[in-house]
Amino acid sequence: MRRAATIGAMARMTSRSMALALSVLAAGCDGRSSSAVPAAQPAAVGPVRLRGTLLVRADSTLAFVGCGTTTERAVMAPPASQLAIAITAVNGALHDSAWVEFTADTVRGTLTARETLFATTLLEGSRCDRPRPLAEWEAIGVEPFWHVTVDSTQLVLERPEPPRELVFDARAPQTRGALTTIIATRALGTVHELKLGLLREACRDGMSDAWYPFRAEVRMGEVALHGCARR
């Protein structure tokens, strides 16, 4: 008798558990559940490095056409990216088109600019046929002309007068606030040390009016050369 009563009690408990489970399932199906799962947000892809033409539309919104494509992609330009500042600098106002290089995140096909690397007018046409600089840093100056490239191990200084090219061993960059300093040394010749200072501040190339995000200074002993720089 006791065993039969126990089995009956267990059966009744099982029936109640199944009924409760079915009621919960039904509530979820007819929308009465209070624990709805939020929709997944699209993941940002990036940052990616882009180069091509930036278009300023009549309503001041921005669109980008990358090298090798004809597709226009909407661009969001937060103030920190300096993209709108660069276009205004090279065109005199936020209008027309410009050649740009910048990094951006992508969400649902829209580009959100992170950092502007270079900008110039389209007076000389597109620069898509020119190879992208492979150096980690590139600096340039005029009057007198000079050009510096820096990779992980070397710094190369080019000038029109002899010696036309000087190759240095570059130390790791040191950054304090807005200033990055690279010291480079060489054993040969009369110039044994070069100091490259890179200040994060908008800079204009006096010859081409191109826009750069850094000011540059090269020091070799008593010689000081000034110009602009980019990553």
C-alpha cells in the first residue's frame, strides 16, 4: 500500500511539473515572456587603411570612393579624426573633392574615420597609380628640399646635395604627449647622429599645399631642417 501511494504521489508531481513547463513555453510563444533576448548589434570591422577620393556632397555629408572601385561609401567624420579639418584646409572650405588617406572602422557599409594620414587637392589628378609609402614614418621639407623615411631599423635621409643619401640605424621611437622622437646613429662619415622630432599638429607642405597630421624637425649637429610628416 505504501509503495502504491508513493508511486501515485510521484506521478502527480510529474504531471504538475510537465504542466508548469508547458505553461512557461506557451507564455514565451505568445510574447508574454519578460526576458526577451536583445537583437545582436553589427560588429565593427577595422580599422582599415584607405586611400582614394573623398567627395563632399551638397548637404556637406561625405562619401568615399577607394582606389580601384567606383562605389561611393558614406563616411562619418568625428572631430578627432581630423578628416573634415584636412579637407577644409586643402580646399579652403568643406566642399568639392580631395585625395585622402585615412584609417576607418566599417559598420554596415558605413565608414567611420579614425585618423587622417594625408590629404591634398585633385589638381594633379588621382594618386591611385602611385604606390603607398611602405615606411612607418615619412617626413618631407622644402627650401631646402629633404626627405626622410623610417622603418623599424633604419632611417634614410635624402637631399639634393652630396651626400645625397645617408643611412642611419634607427632606435625605437619615444613618445611623450604629442611629441615623438626618433634618434638614429651611423658609424661612417662626418654625421654620426640624427634626431627626428614629430609633433602631432596639422602641417601644410609649402610647395604642394598638401595636409599632414605632424610637424617634423630634423637635427644634425648645428643643422636644423623643418617640414611635415605622416605615418
